[in-house]
Amino acid sequence: MSPSHDSRYLKGGPVAQRIIAAVREDAAIAKAEGFAPKLISITVGDTDAVDVYVRNQRAKAELAGIDFEERRFPATITSGELEAAIHGLNADPRVTGIIIQRPVPAHIPVKTLQAAVHPLKDVEGMHPASIGNIVYNQLDLAPCTAAASVELLRETGLDLKGLEVVIVGHSEIVGKPIAFLLMSEGATVTVCHHMTRSVAAHARRADALFVAVGKPRLIKADMVKPGAAVIDIGINSEIGPDGTSRIVGDVDTESVREVASWITPVPGGVGPITVAILLRNTMVALSRQRALYEATYGTADRLAAE
Ligand SMILES: NC(=O)C1=CN([C@@H]2O[C@H](COP(=O)(O)OP(=O)(O)OC[C@H]3O[C@@H](n4cnc5c(N)ncnc54)[C@H](OP(=O)(O)O)[C@@H]3O)[C@@H](O)[C@H]2O)C=CC1
Ligand SMILES: Nc1nc(=O)c2c([nH]1)NC[C@@H]1CN(c3ccc(C(=O)N[C@@H](CCC(=O)O)C(=O)O)cc3)C=[N+]21
């Protein structure tokens, strides 16, 4: 059966469309009130791994009525020069949000860059202050991929309270924030990584299995509990049998779909929702900036003030 006709496939498209439609309404109102949302994407050096993401950000931002601007820097740039560029964007009142596309070249410490983004403009929720908020169960601006993955799990209708969840991969941008989001929903969370003795033994116990590793077909059917929900976050480029490049996830979808009750396709699963949440986060950031602006200058709109 093709993916489009199988109810086991948890598709991201409809969820993303719903989110983008709400963002579009918000953005139109904000614009009319003199606060046009604007998102800046920063890429450094070779950008193959992020090209799909940035392309989709631009397309969906356009659809939602959010200005989108790409800043590309050469791999030879220093960390100091990049930080200076970020400080410039922090100070620019027309800029609502800044996203630093990963990975960045090895000589640049990505954490330092992330910390240079003003927390009010941190639309990825990756500044140490933002990531701290999710530990305190303040979840309205969470890292995009993590929030997208949880959003897809919700589509199953499963009760998250007490749900046995296993996450494979513990990166700061995906695995760890998923763990915190689900803990705050009352799930019982196990996190696996490359030192875990038997990923399979843990994975087989999961009612919901999240996979964010970056290895095609890492998760096979014998690692999945019958009836489980499998959320495949991996985005890997692979040369297909016909010689063309294609995107595959971390799960061996063909075999796992026979065992699982729900599975996310790649492409068409978590990816599109990640983009939609980035745009939603941009609107959350804008409303926080407006609250500060209005507390400082009064409630008159910006057009009237200028
Ligand atoms: N759909 C989306 O929106 C997004 C998708 N992605 C995709 O998700 C995947 C993961 O990305 P990201 O988290 O940034 O990657 P990282 O490389 O930062 O993290 C990978 C994680 O997997 C763990 N790991 C590596 N090998 C194994 C193994 N054999 N068994 C168990 N765990 C293992 C690593 O553990 P350790 O640290 O201990 O080595 C690490 O925690 C990639 O395919 C990426 O393209 C990423 C962001 C967004
Ligand atoms: N700071 C940072 N945050 C990230 O979240 C981040 C990053 N850096 N670097 C790169 C990875 C990868 N990533 C993708 C997100 C969505 C799609 C996406 O939209 N995919 C669609 C479209 C695929 C297509 O058009 O072929 C899909 O899966 O259906 C792809 C890739 C985010 N990442």
C-alpha cells in the first residue's frame, strides 16, 4: 500500500498546514499593527546538510507572511566575527528571530554562537536560558524538532501520562529536549545513546519510540514492540537504487511498518512540522518583544510612535 493510503503513517503535512495557517493570521495582524515579523537564517561554510531545511524555511515563511533573509558566511570566518554579526542582528529592531543552522565548521564553538543570540530573538529555543525554561515546564518556545516530534506523537491520540517512551539519540538539539518535553507531559522516559549496552532491549519496551541518530535503517522491525508508535526524526541523504539522491530516516520503514501501529514517513513526517514550529516560535518571540516594547513605550502601536 502506498504511504498516502495507509492509516499507520503519521503524516506531518496536515499538522504543519494547520500551524502555518494560524501563524499566517497572527503575522497579518502583527504587520497591520506595525510589527512585521522577520526571520534571519545564518549558515556558515558548506551547507549541504541544511539546504533542504533552509529552502523549506524560505518557502513556508513566504506562505505565512514572515520576511525571511539568509546570511551566508564563509567557513573561514572567525567565531568573534560571527558573534559580532549576531550582536548586530540582536540590536536591529526589524529582526524578530535568528536561527543558526547546524552544523557549523569545527573551529567555531556552536554553543558560544547560540549564547550570543539574544534570548528574546532565540526562535530555536537553544540559548541556555531558553533551554532552561523547558526544564521548568515552560514549553511555549521549545526547540523546533523536539516540539515537532511531540506534536506528531499527539496525533496518535495516545495518553502521554505514564506512556513508556524510549528516545534513541541524546543531542542537545533533538534527543534531550524531547526527553524534557515528554517528562513534563508525564511520560516515563528512557534515553539511549552510543554507549547504551542494548538499544534494542530498551527500544522493544517502548510504546512510543523516537529516533534521532543520523543512521539510515538503524531501527529494524525486531527492535520495535508490536503496536508501538515510531517517530523517525532522521534526515539522511542517500543514493537510491536508480542512482538519484533521496532522503531517508533512521528507521527501516518497510519492515517496521508491519509491526508498529503508527510510523512517521521520511520525508513527509517530522520535517515539515519542524519548519512550521520555527515560524510559530518566531511569532512567540515577536509577542514577547512587543510586550517588552509596550511596557517600555506604552501601548500605542509602533507606526503611531514613529
Ligand atoms: N526532522 C528534523 O527536523 C531534524 C532532523 N534531524 C536529523 O536527526 C538526526 C540526528 O540529528 P542530531 O540530533 O542533530 O545528531 P547528532 O549527531 O548531534 O546526535 C546523534 C545522537 O545519536 C547518538 N548515537 C550515535 N550512534 C548511535 C547508535 N549506534 N545507537 C544509539 N545512539 C547513537 C549519539 O550519541 P553520542 O552523543 O553518545 O555519540 C547522539 O546522541 C540526523 O539524521 C539529522 O539530520 C536533525 C534536526 C532536525
Ligand atoms: N539549528 C538547526 N536546527 C535544525 O532543526 C536543523 C539544523 N540546524 N540543521 C539541519 C537539520 C535538518 N533539519 C531539517 C528540518 C526539516 C526538513 C524538512 O522540511 N524536510 C521535509 C522536506 C524534504 C524535501 O523537501 O525533500 C520532509 O522531511 O518532508 C529537513 C531537514 C533541521 N535541522
